[in-house]
Amino acid sequence: MHVLVVDDEAANRQILSTLIARTGYSVDVAAGVKDASDKLSKGDVDVALCDIRMPDGDGIELVHKFRTSGSGIDTQFIMVTAFASMETAVEALRAGATDYIVKPINEEDILHRLAQVEVMRGLREENKALRRLVAGDRSLYKFTSPAMQEVDRLISKVAGTNSTILITGESGTGKGIAARALHEQSPRAAFPFIPVNCGAIPENLLESEFFGHTKGAFTGADKARKGLFSQADRGTLFLDEIGEMPMHLQTKLLHVIEDKQVRPLGSEQTRSVDTRIIAATNRNPEEMVKEGKFREDLYFRLSMFHIRMPPLRERGSDINGLIQHLLHSAGGTWAGEAMKLDADAHDILQSYHWPGNIRQLENVVNRANILADGGCITLADLPPEVTRHSTSPSSIGTVVAQEGGLRDQMRQVEASLIAKALSDAGGDRKDAAQRLGIGLSSLYRKLEELSDLVNTDHG
């Protein structure tokens, strides 16, 4: 993740950039609004840690420029202010900021906020990946695995009811896409589908976000605002990462589900809402109940109907179709022909356990599509974490149980083939690349990767 620190004080920039760099994030700095604007315009900043008051402009205006003015930039903003007020917070969040922090900054707090943004970005990317798989089709699943056919069956059965639904499953399994499919296949499809990440809203603004507020309910509330429940009236409210919701809000959520009434902050009157609730979590809700982190009565109310999204490792028969779809979506070609996958690489991808599920599969396929030469993706184009842990048979022999054994054998085989080609070509690398059927750039890359095994001294 690439972080931009925006602060007019050099000491603050130094302290924050050093702290962030130590965590492994790439970091850049900007001394003011103009400098930051130039760097943000490049489109490669994932999150900006931005001071609000600077000599050459206002940080909130910077947020507005890049988050709500159609710039197309997907940077997330965490605002930093020395002036803690509800008015400032609301203004920043309305402008499009993700979060805000009050000075003096606590190191643990800032790293926690950055980690939250990283998780949020990951969820958005996985949802984009999954949407690409089902683009243009209201039927979510066309997979062959029994596990996914069962999910499809459950969705079709419950979509037309008003039942609350709990979707569980690992990150990347498609919980958000399942929720959207439930909405689109329901009688509520013509009304709003409102998704909200329960862990991404600052706790002191949660009630206002969910239930709304009246004009003057707090400093900065210059006009009345509908909450999420009212915005989703007659439609669906999707509560993603429900396990991150604070206990006091869980109590109020339970009352809304049971009474179908909300009371905005600052109001003495309740309003009726007809909102369907779909919740999702990648955590074990039963364990959270046992640990006292989740209300048991709310858990039972939400899980009137439970859908478990299976991880990719339980959907072996779907993997080949997903790979072919992703290759097609990536648009990779060689001499006008679509990119192909050789048998060994296919077996590796088919047998890998995919801890990151569909998002990881998409990343691996896209990476391989970029690296591959000659119109065919091979083992050498797959990342080490995939080949190292594979249990697939390969063309070089039987499975080696030790971690890294298969990769080591493949490196030895590649090194031997390259060494022989170089020898036969008299050291001419262009000729050797042609003999191997790969591009010259690929040969140079492989020589660098196998430098400990290949002797390139050929006269």
C-alpha cells in the first residue's frame, strides 16, 4: 500500500513517514495542498494522511477535489486535526474522508487506522473482481461445484422473502456479491441496495450514520440527514463485517429489526422503516458470542437464514472455468491468439489451496499473463507462494512432500535447459532464447532468477 503524508511541518512529515515506512508500506510526503495535489493526480496513492489546516490551503478541500468531483482517483483520506470537534469530523467525512485523527498522534492508533484502510481496499478489490465474473447477468452463479450450486439454490429460495440473512465465509469468497444477488432477485430490487462496512465508520458517528439526525442535533448538524436505515427504506441494507459493530449499537440494531422503527439523533419521535437486513462476517459469530463480543439475541435474529460461502479450495470443479474467464478478461494475446496455460501450470493452479480465494486467483492469473512469453503461461510465470505449496504432479516427476521441493526441482530443470541452450548457442543469448522458445527479455529474467544455478560464462 502506498501512503502519502501531507503536512506543512517538516518534523511531522519525518516522524510519520519513518513510522509508516517501518511497517512495510511505501511512503511519500507533501509539504502542502499544491504539492499533495500534484502527487495525488498520478493516481498511485492508496491512502493520504492529510493535515486539515495548511498555509497554502485546506485539507478538506483537497479531499473534496479528489473524492467527490469525479476525478476518478481512488485514494482514501485519513484527516489529521489539532482541533477536535464534531463539526470538523462531519465536514471531513462529508467531503469524502474515510476517517480522522486528533493530534497528538498515537503511533499504535495511526498504524491501526492504516491497517483498517488496507482491509477496506482489499474488500473493494475483491468485490470488483467478483463483479467482473458475473457482469451482465442477474444470475450470480454458473459454477459446477456442488458447494456453489447449493449457495445458488439457497439464494433462489430465500431471495423472495423478508427474512434477515447472515452470510459467513472467508475474505474473497463473494459475500458482498451474494448479498447483492439476494437483493436483485427479490421484490425489493427496484429500491436501494445500501452496503456499509461496519468497521469503517468512526464510532462516535455510528448512530448518526445509521439512524440519521435532526438539524442542530450536534455541532455541525446544519441540516437534517437521513440515516442508512431510512435511505434503504423498502430496499436492502447490507451490513458487511457485522462482527465489528460495537455492543451498544448491536442493541439498537436488534430493536430496529424487531420494531421496524428508528429514532434520529435529536428527535423524540420514531419513524417506521421497511428495510431488509442482510449481514455478513468473515469471523465465527458463535465464537464471538461465547467471548462476549456479540449479542446472542442479535446473532439468533440475524441468522434466521444462514448462507455459508465456500472457500475456493472447496470448489475444485469451478477453478478451471474461473481461470479461463480471468484469462479472457485480462485480454492477453500472443500473435493474435489468446494466452494459453500449459498442463503443469494448470495442475498447480487447480491443486493450490487459495487462502485469498477469488481475489488471489485473479492476481495470480493477471501477473502470469503479464510475465508469460510465447503465448503460453508456464510454471515459471507463477509466483513462488503458489508453486512452493502446490501438491500437484508435474512433468518433472512425482510430488515432493517437503516445502519448496517442487519449486527446487523446477529450478534445477530450468537451469539445466537454459545452460544447455546457451552452450549449444555458443553463449549467444538471442539464439539461446529462440532455441528455448521464449523471448530474450524472459531469458534475461530467468538468468537473474537462476543465477545461483546457471553458469553464464560461455566464451
